[in-house]
Amino acid sequence: MVITARNRAIDRIRRDRTLAEKARLLDVPEPVEEDMDDTLIADERLELIFTCCHPALALEGQVALTLRTLGGLTTGEIARAFLVPEETMKKRLARAKHKIKAAGIPFRVPPPHLLPDRLAAVLAVVYLIFNEGYGGRGDLAAEAIRLGRALAELMPDEPEVHALVALMLVNDARGNARFAAGAIVLLADQDRSLWDTAQIDEGRTTLDRALALGGRGGYAIQAAIAVLHTEEPQDWEQLAALYGELARTTRSPIVELNHAAALAEAGHVEDALARVERLDLAGYHYLHSTRAELLRRLERGEEARTAYERALELVHSGAERRFLEQRLSELGA
């Protein structure tokens, strides 16, 4: 009992010190903790994410500030995640910090009954950390999955938590097959023997748990799409239908782009290109690479070349750059 009490005291001191350090980083009022069960949020990093995601800020501000402070992402990486210029994101972060300071928003661990109010922002933070890791930073992907598991233990009856964990598990299971010779390998060309089938099965089981809890939100749909992508042959008509439903749910132009890509795989290339042409994503390299692929399939070679070149101007990942360069050289051949 003495050892247990001592360890809890050490944990409390360390947590208080961490909260104070983060408060100084954010330039906010001194941290105050609610009286709460020490074991409520056992994971210190997850606790800090809940602390940063204060509902007095707009959702985008919560997510951006938390990613910058705790997620290990630079301002430039966060800006790319939100599809805005880096200077715009700097201003958003500055405004969020100013609002925290001006309004005297306390930097503290929320009490149990307020956790659900912060869940949407916390899920978005974890997912964006995973996405950054999925692009090649395996440490961030592993950390996001760890945080997702901890969140599922903390809130076991929240379907979207389980859905997000399922989504990350299934996508991460294909990680070893996504790169070869320093370049991205498309799903259709991946060596499936390199996939972690046990992790995919765990993802399926976790998705079943989310659906049993009534999960029908964005993460559940994305997890279902990820699972369908692991099946052979792939049912592109069903995938396109799910992407269409996800687009209606999220109203995201990026999802619309994925919907168009799925339609093309289902054989509706002209329709897909028409949808891509309507999207306002001029600074997003995936728009141009997708458009280039559709133009290539329609044998509009010069237009495809121009689109690939524009994608190369915008891409940041070295692996994706090499993939695009390879595609461009094939077009020339």
C-alpha cells in the first residue's frame, strides 16, 4: 500500500509539472486540476490532449493547437493537414492562444462528465497524428494507435472511438507494403504477403464492435472502406457507394476526390474526371495526381503530363515524389 501510494504521488507530481510546462508553452493561465479519480485517464499524453481540446475554442483551433503543442507536428505539417498556407495556420494558432489568454480559459484536466464534449477534437487529433505517420513517420503512426487504444479503454461505449482504432489498425497493417525502393506502392501493386493479417483481423473485430454499438459516423465508414480495400477482388462499386456516403456525411472535398477515384476504378472515368474538375483543391497535390491519372486513362497525354508536373511542384513526401516522377516517365514512354 505504501509503495502504491508513493507511486501515485510521484505520478501526480509528474503530471502537475507537465501541465505547468504545457501551460507556459501555450501562454495560458496556470493549470488547475479538478478533483477526480487518479485512474480516470491513465495515459498522461491522452490526458494532456483532453486538456488542450477546450470547447471554448473552435474545433479547428482545438485540433491545430493540440497538434502543435503535443502531437509532434510542425506548423507546416499542420497547415498541410488543413490544406491552408503555413502563414494562415500561424495566424490561427496565434489567435487560439490569444483567446485562451484573454478569456482566462484554464488549462486543466476536464472532469469525467465533460469528456464527451471534447471527444470530436480528440479523435481528430489522434487521426491527424496517424495520417502524418502513415505518410512515412512510423513513430507517429504507432503513437496514434497507442493513443486510440487508450481512448477505447477510457470510453469503451463510444462507437467512433472503436471505429477510429479499427481504421488505423487496418491501414497500418499494410505499412510494410506501401513503400519500395523509396517510392509509394499503390494498393493494387502491393505485395500482400507483407501485410500484417493478424492486425487486419483485429481491425475487423474492432469495427464489428463499433457497429454493434451503433457506429454509423465518419470513422465507421472509413474503417469499412479500409476493410473492403483488403479484400480480393475489390468491390469498387461498393467502395464508391461508401465513399459517396462518406462525402455526404463529411462534406469534405478530399473525400469527394477519393469518391471520384473509386468511381474511376469502377469504370466511370469520365464521371470521375468531371467530379475532380469541380473540386476547389488547387493547392492539394493529390488533386493533380488523381486528375493526371484520369487523363492518362482517357489518353489525353499532354494534359496528364501538365497535371503530373503540377503535382510534383506541390508534393512534400520524397516517396510520393519518386512515385510521381516514375508515373511521369512512364507517360513519356
